[in-house]
Amino acid sequence: MTRLLSAALVLLALMVPAFAQAQDPTALVKSFYSEGYSESDMPLSERLRKVFKAAEEASVKAEAPVSGLDFSWTLNGQDFDEGVYQTVKLKVLSSTADKATVQALFKNFEPQEIHYVLIKEKGAWVVDDIISKTGDGWKLSELLAEGAKGN
């Protein structure tokens, strides 16, 4: 019985972070700014996943990165400044039961502002778009749509 209880407690402990991310959009965005995080692990909405896949296919065909696939979305660049993860500050700009916008402010060589538009799909928060407010700015869905055209 003790082994069964121990196994149940371990399983519960493993489920807590996933549950927290499913319930808290800020926790999800915070996970994007941990060392070793890979953008390939980012949970994308069905809409964004489709345009991302189309851009990936165009990139393979072109044998080169296309728009939207040639930089880190979370850091707004190809390179990153040492210590960038310690500068991240998150703020919920808007939130309803099924949509939220989370602002990430940080310094990656220069000050950056990224907005994550999150929606709930199948009970979990997923990224529906990413918008850079720095400089000329960009919107990930638009970059990927251009990339899907082979640009």
C-alpha cells in the first residue's frame, strides 16, 4: 500500500506543473524563458500550427530558413545576451476565461517587448500569436504566412 501511495504522490507532483500551465497563462509564458527551452516545444494553436507547418514545408523546399523561421521568437533575435533570462518581467495585459495577452519585457542586447496572445484549446493555454512591439515590430502569424509563400 505504501508503494501505491508513493507512486500516486510522484504522479501528482509531475502533474502539478502541467496543471498550473493549463490554468495560468503567465506560467506558460514564463516557461518559454527558462534556459534550455526549445521553441519547437511551444504549444501552438491549431491556426498557428497550420501556418507554421506551411512555412516549415516552404523552408525545406527552399533549403533555407524562410520568414518566421530565421530567428528566436521569444528573444526577438538570432543570438542572445548572457543573462537575458534574468531580466524577463511578465505582466497580464488582458484576460478572459479563454483568451489572454501576456507582455514579456526583457533585455536582449537592447530592451524588448513581446506580447503573447494565448487562447484555450482543449482546456489548455496555447499560443495563438506572438507580437513584437520593439522597433518596427512584427506579428508571428504574418511572418509565417510570408514564409509559407517561400519568402
